[in-house]
Amino acid sequence: MERDRLVREKVIVLDLGGHSSHLIARMIRGLKVYSEILPFRVPVEKLLQASPRGVVITGVIDELDRSGRLDVAHYTAELLAAGIPVLALGSSLSWLVKELGGKLGLEGIGGGHTGRLAPTIYGVELEIETAAKQKARSVLAGFVGHICGCQPTWTMESFIKTSIQDIRADVGDKPVVCGLSGGVDSTVAAALVHRAIGSQLTTIFVDHGFMRKYEVEEVTSIFRERFGGNFIAVDARERFLDSIRGVTDPEEKRKRIGTEFIRVFEEEAGKLGKIDYLVQGTLYPDVVESGANKAALVKSHHNVGGLPEDMSLELLEPLRWLFKDEVREVAGELGLPDELIWRQPFPGPGLAVRIIGEITPKKIEILQEADYILREEIAKAGLDRDIWQYFAVLTDTKTVGVHRQQRTYGYMVGIRAVDSIDGMSADWVHLPYAVLDSISKRIMDEVEAVNRVVYDISSKPPATIEWE
């Protein structure tokens, strides 16, 4: 589906660099106005083609990367000529003043003092990451609503309605397959497409061998009940393991797994007859982090940057422009049960990107056991619904230890627990010491190959949520 058919008006967040762009985009969407992030290296012509009602500039441009890359005065002049309101926030304001050689006159927006550089260019010395949420929201509401004249039309109810119409228009009476991982994203994508075309949809769950303990049985049971005869489970454990045998580079792992997924879906679709479309649960953060629209690459998500170029199936990605919290809102609107809506976020490549270095069947077994203990202890402490995501990582570091008065040389396991809304940023969770103690003791007592447990206290950014 084309995004422009889903939104009537939008505000572009122009990212100079840094980490505030996604916070601003989410705040604008919270005002029920569609927003989209574009990196500053995108040509002004491409930005104008998107027909935005306004542009918000944020971040700090990298001086080393700036040389010869962009004629700022020309770029801004084109925005002025188009009559598009521009709001520069925080550090980007002083940069813009310097580049334009302008002086600020003060004007009120959203109850705050706002500098005005030109008839349609405004600036606020406000750093979104450190500002009070209400103040930031007030400034953005003033700009988006008062200056840009945007109406609050971006709701998940209207998104579902428009998406269903577009899916039906795109697909017609053709059969469609959907790749299910068991996570909330692919589940909601399947439910939305099923709402649109019913029995034309066949869902395919691929067991790649990198699932958490007991997860294959749980997922299979849930989806057989929901989709009945239109649900196919494929055991592809050996072929996926073969595809990444000896591979240690995280990007290469993701790309090989992404390619293998597509090959399995193509083969299964071929058994069903002529299939043109493959549904995926791709989200907006996947697109942004995979370097779309000339944005900086964080990592290639298996369902974006990891896709092969010679695909025989056309992708249908109804959630491609949504953040995670919006997806859960869509799930609620579609009537999905809480146990599906609030499942732990789980990467498509599964435990393959939670095992550092080469992957072996033994390492998979070790991590499954450690992760299962972690999840049991979190649930026992009553924290399973309070923490956005928690998991174990099997490192490639081995350390000396002592077990039953014998020297051991075992693996070090990392524990990760974070709070987030959309996965674009995250804070590490201050787990109670008693819970950490229980987790650590059980893993070292019950998982023979592990003799050390560490807790990850890194936030995103600068770290990512996953270790690979």
C-alpha cells in the first residue's frame, strides 16, 4: 500500500543527526497528525514531493559530514518559496541562524517564546530529550495546529478503515500468504489483512530453530485456533542453521536469515498455486533503522535490509508506517486478545541475534534454558507486564569459575531489561537486587555451561536494545 493514500496531511521531521527525531515524530502523531522522519541529506525536491504541511528540523549536523554535502541557504530558500512553515528546535536553531545569517524576532507559539527567522521559519531553543513533556507537546501543538493548520485526522480507527479499503483494492480476489513469527507485529498484520480479504489469506509460521523454549508449541496452538485450515507450520530448523553456519558478523546473520525466510515463503506459496503477495509485519522503526531514505544505517532488520533482490513475491506491509505503540492500538481496535497484544517483542531472527559469534545447536539450547529461567523469575516477581522487554544473551566470552569445588571454564550470560514505547529509544530497567540475585543463581546452578551472569545497564541510544 502507498503511504500517501493513508494520510491527507503530514509534517516532516527533518533529522540533522542525533536522537530526537523519533521523539518529535511520535509526539506529533500523539496530536493525531501524521509525521514522517527524513534525513537532512534527502534532496529538497523529494521533501517537497511529499507535500508536507510543515517541517520540523531537529538534531545537530555533523561538521565533518557537512562539507560539500548540502547548500543550506539554497535548501531553506526552496522551502521558503514553497511557503512551507519550518520549525527549528534546540541545537538546530543556532545552526540555522548561523547558516542564514538571520536575526531572531520573538513570537509566541504554544505558550513559549519562539524565534522567527523569516515569514515561515520559526525557531525554539528547546531540546526535546531534556524538556518537560508538556512543554514540548505545547510547542509542537502550536506549530502543527496553529501555524500549519493540520487537523487531527491520524487515528488508528481511520487507519484500519483506510487500510482495509487499500488492501482490497490492491489484492482484489488474489490469494495472499502471510509470514507469521508469533510476535505482535506479524500477528496484527495478519489480523488486518484477514479482516480485509478473509479466506484469501493463508498464514505461514516458520520454525527457524531460533525460538524461545516452548514458544513453537504455544504459537502453533494459538494460530491453528485462529486461522484453522489457513494456517501452515513449517519446520525449517536445519536449513536455517546451515545458512548461517560459521557466520559471526551480525549484519551477515540478519541478511542470510532474511533471505532464507523469503525462500521458505516462496516455496510454501508455490505449493498453494499462483501467489503474488506476501504479508509482513514491518514497522516504521524497522524501516528507519535499516537506512531507508538515505538515513544512517543502525542495523539491517531481516524484513527490510535483509531481503533478497530477486524476490518472486510482492510485499504487502500494512503496518510499515506505524510505531510499536500504534500497532498495539490497532490490535486492540481489531479485538485481538491481550496475550497476543502484549507478547514480548522478539526479533525476527530470534535467538540468532542473541548469541554472539558463531551459532551452534548447543549454544541455542544453553540460551533457551537461560532465557526461560529469566522469564520465569520476572513473572514470579510480578514484573512481566511492567517491563517492555527482557531477555538473555549468550556472549562469546568464556570465564573461569568454580562449581562444586571444581574449576570451570564456562560462558558468560548477559541479562537485558528495558522500558520503551516504540523501540526507537529505551531505558534500562532498575530490576530489584533480589530478582537479579534469583535469576543469576538459577542460571548458574541449572545451566551447566554458564558460570557468570552480568546485567546490561545501557540505554538506547547509544546502545541498541539487542546486542546484535
